[in-house]
Amino acid sequence: MLRTIVIGSCVQVQGTFEKELTDGRIQIRVGSRVFEGLPVTKKAA
């Protein structure tokens, strides 16, 4: 499943969901790299 995270103040990364961490952040995988950040929330239309 693809997920998008925010790293820092304005950098977003999209990749395959790896796992959820205890502090609310998630890990995603892009190729061989794993990134950690806060998930982007969905906005109501």
C-alpha cells in the first residue's frame, strides 16, 4: 500500500508502507531506502 509522509517542514516522500512506530510516525520503503516521518492526513472534499 502506498503511503505519503512528511519529513521536516516541507519535504514529502511517497512509498510502500513498512511499519507504524510507537510515537505515531511510520516507515516507508522507496527502493532500498527506508524513510521515517509523520503520515499525511486525508482532507475531506
